[in-house]
Amino acid sequence: DVTMVTQRILIASVVAIGLALAIPAGFAGAANSGGGSSSSGGSSSSSSGNSSSAASMYKKASAKVDAGKYDDAIEILDDIVDDNPKNADAWNLLGYSHRKLGEYDDALEYYEKALKLKPNHVGANEYLGELYLEMKDLPKAEERLAVLAKACNGCEEQKELEEKIADFKANNG
């Protein structure tokens, strides 16, 4: 479950890095001028000269999540969002890590940050729906499912949340 989502996120990151490398050097420099740091100029994935470093950090964080080492992942993800606060994938994984640690208020905050940046982020919508189920808030979980149905129409994240909602209803109805 987590591994498959992590793989999809990694693929999306690799695609974003490939696109970033295809941007002419002058354009990439102009996008970063006025920032002060050398992090991305605002995309949800790194697109600056630091892209391989950011991708490497994200890959490390994903591996920590896959291994259940959520505290270690959080440390890395905090650094990523400090450098690029518009990285919806990192906010999503932060939310996931905090949720797995039972820190629901933090998880909710981070999922909301991811969705503010990217409202149709399928991972954040699925995981936020799962958080709502853990918080016993079925209507809000169903709202996330409706967003997924529009955003991806039958994707794996939608199917996962549908199954978890069905299980919730069977066990709490």
C-alpha cells in the first residue's frame, strides 16, 4: 500500500526532475533569482540546480517511511519543506508520517498544506480520507472520496479509500 504510493510519488519526482533538466539554463536561473536560496522557484517538485539533492532527500525519506521509521522521515521531510515550502509531495508524506505516529492534528495540518498547493493531489486526498476515518468522521472521508472520483476517476488511491470506507461502515454501522 505505502510502497506502491511511494513508487508513484518517486516516478512523479523523476519526471519533474527530467522536465527541470530540460529547461534552458538561463530560464532556470531567472526562475530562481530573487529567492535568496537555491531551492525551487515554486513547483511541487524541485526544479533548480538542487533538484538531484532534493530528489535524493525525498527518496531517503520515502525509504524511511517504507521501513516504518516515521520520526527519521519527518526530520528529512522537514528539511525538504524548509527549502521548498511548495512541495506538495513532501507535505503529503509529512502528513502520512505524523498520522502513522498517531499525531492527527499535525497530520491534518500537513495534508491541508499539500492540498492547498495541489487540490487534486491523489495521495493527499486518499490519506486525508483515511485520517478522517481514523478520527471517526465518515462524512469528511466521503468528501475526499468524491474529490478523488473527480480527480482520477477510478485510480488506485480512489479504490483504496473506497475499500477503507466500506470496511469502516461494516465495522461501525
